Amino acid sequence: MTMFAAATLAVLAALALAVARLLLGPSIFDRVVAGNTVGSLSVLVLALIGFVFGRPEFLDLAITYALLNIIGTIAVLKYFRYGDLGRADDGEST
């Protein structure tokens, strides 16, 4: 169990570094990637905490959060590329 606690602390340290990149990123795309990294590391933290404390339902929460993270990242990237979330991609580049 102490190995999982150490792994959780290591992931929390990586999470702190990703949040720093999110706040200080030089470009908007660096910040989007850092935001996606924060979401992925949060999923890992939820899974580790669920395992350490014997709460398997945390894995369900982690999977749900991972799906929301993917959808949110795609929505943010679409917004920054087109300036609108309602525009359908017709295959032509502008």
C-alpha cells in the first residue's frame, strides 16, 4: 500500500507541474495541452486514491471524468480553430 501512496504523491507532483504550465504557458495551445494533461493526471489520481482506500467506485468516476476531459479538449480546440462550436466541419480547410 505504501507504493501506491508514493505513486499518488508522484502523480500529485506532476499535476502541480502541469498546473504551472497551464497558468504560465507561452501560447494558448500549450495551455490546452496542459489542461488535457491536468485532466489525465486527475483521472490517474482518482484511480489511485480509489485503490488505496478500497473504493472501487472511484474508478467509475475516473472513467466518466476521462470522457468529459476528451470531449472538453475537443470542444476547446474546435472553438480556437473556428471561433464557434456550432460550425460543422465540411472537410475544406480555411
